[in-house]
Amino acid sequence: MASRGGIDSVLEQLQHPSKLNTLDKTSSDWDTFKDRNEMKEDLEEKAQGNNAFLIKQDFLKRVDLRQFEKEKVQRDQTRAAASKS
């Protein structure tokens, strides 16, 4: 049997109920659970807390790099002064 195209295939797809896959069902159940137990705000705060950790780590890496660059400039100046002597 040849497959139908155009409007016929669209109408056929609309007539059949869409199947709910496991991922969609789980996501829906989790959203419902959060709403019923009023957990949404708590979870958002926790997520921001995790993000704050990453932001702090990024800041500390930048500080470390900046300190290294300052020390390098100082070492280079010391070497240049020592080579002139």
C-alpha cells in the first residue's frame, strides 16, 4: 500500500491520539509533585546555590590567574635588572 501524502497524512495523524513517552510522563509527574508539595521555590533556591558555587570557582580561578600574571611581570623585571648588571 502506498503511503499517503499531504492533507490525508496530516488528518490521519490528527485522528490517532499521540502516545505519551516515558520521559514526557516522568517530567509531567515531577512537575505535578513539585506543585502539590510546594517545592518549586526551594528547588530554585538550591539550583541558584549550586550556580553560586560555580560562579565562586570561576572568580577564584580568575584571581589566581591575575596573581600569577603579576608575579610573572615582577620576575621578568627582576631578571631584566639582573641581566643588565
